[in-house]
Amino acid sequence: MAVLTGMASACGSATVVNAIAAGKGAAFGVELRVFAKVELVKGSREIVGRLIGERGESPKLIEICVRRVLKHLDLEKVYGARIETRSEVPIAVGLSSSSAAANAAVLATFAALGRRPRPELVLNLGIDAAFEAGVTITGALDDAAASLYGCGVVTNNLTRRVLKRFKVDPKLKVLIYVPPTKFYTSKVKRAQVKPIKEAVEVVHSMALRRKILEALTLNGLLYSSALGQDPMPALEALANGALAAGMTGTGPATVAVAEPAVADAIERAWRTRLGRVIITKPTVKGARVERP
């Protein structure tokens, strides 16, 4: 059987404004990546995915991504696929692992076929796949666009529009506290976040005015309260000099943005907690095709 191979990666992202309450969001890319390898098998109809090192996690999303690309190109009766993803992004903690996996899987499928898709097409195919897989409430355009473009974005998820792009200084440190638990976005009920909708609208307008750090902190406090997550890691980071800190996504992870000089103090404070601490930085490169 003829086999075509494509490889791609996309970065995770940190939340500035979670879109669940108001349908509008903001996020920026971080230098943690999901890598996807897609092998298209001519004459096969089977599409099988595998998440390397992630026992118990479903490959449904990446399988749907590949199927949607093949359907878009009218090739779903020509090729089957084998898909593997390997992730530096912890799954189900609020760092956009699903959006990164979708972007990487879609881009790798096009790469296997020698095609270069428009970025908007990659986003839409991945978002549609995420809705079909049931891993998103709003479509997560903010997360997906930050992952794909490798910058910060402010979005209207309901209309699928990127309203503004921004940069986060790559010289800053991004510290992430990851508790030893997971939380899946699909478990959130809209009733939980309805009380904070108007406040989140205000935070979103702050992000549009480029008050990114302030928005990140306030968003985290609002959502951690609404979803019953612990706000103390964010407050500890702020007390130790962070420029901004808050729960990312629907948690349970907390992200802090800090000058390098205070990163050690934040890390020491978080090391007293169960779980792990990841130190990374804002990314300057988004999704990309990787060499085989």
C-alpha cells in the first residue's frame, strides 16, 4: 500500500479571557507543543489515532480532524490514516491541548498530501472537529488561533472572528502550576458561569484595550470562583512579584507571567504544593510543518 507521511506541531496557549461565559475570549501561545504524525494509507478506509504516553485519553478528536480534511479534499474514499500525537502540553488542565492537537493533526494531514492550506481553513476544520468530538463549548477560537498563529489574540468565538492580535514579550517567563488532577471543559455547565458574564465582558474589553496582564489576573479570579477552583496559587504568584497570574482555561492549572528575576521565588512558592511546575515562555512561532 502507498503511504504518505506528514508531520506538524502546534503550541499550547494560556488564557487571558475564557470565552465560556460571554462567547468572547483571549489567549496567547506558549512554547509547549503537540506534535502530530499522520500516515495516509491509500486504499484503506480505516482512521486510527493514538496519543503517545497518554493512557486513557481518547484519540477521537484527532481522528475526526483527519477525516474532515480528507472529506474537504474529496479524498475520504481514497485514503485511510494512522495518526500519532506526542504532547508537551499537559492534557485537560487548561492549556489548550485539544486545540493544539487539532491544529497539528489538520496541518500534518495537509502536509502528507503536499498541500499548504490557508490558516483560516485549518482553524475552521479543527474547530468543527472539536465540536463534533464534544471537547469544546464555544469552539475555542481564542485557544486555536493563539496555537496556530503563535501570538496573542482577542476573539469573538461566536462569530469566529479574530478581533485583535498582540504580542507578549518573549523575554518574560511563563510559569505554570499543574495540580495532580484534570478537569475537562465539556463538564462545565453554562449555569455555573452565568453569574460572571457581565464581569467577563468588562475583562474582554480590557483585553481589547491591550490591558492583557490585568485581564489575565481578573479573568482567573472570576472563573476560579465560579468553577470552585483554588485561587491561592495565583495569589501566591502575585505576592512573589508576578506581573499577572490566574487560572488558565477551566483549570485546574494556574499560569503566571513574570520577569525572569522573580521566577525563582514563584517557583519556590509553588513547589510546596502537590503537582508540578513548568517554566516556559511566550512563543514567537505558531503551528508549523515538521521534517519527517
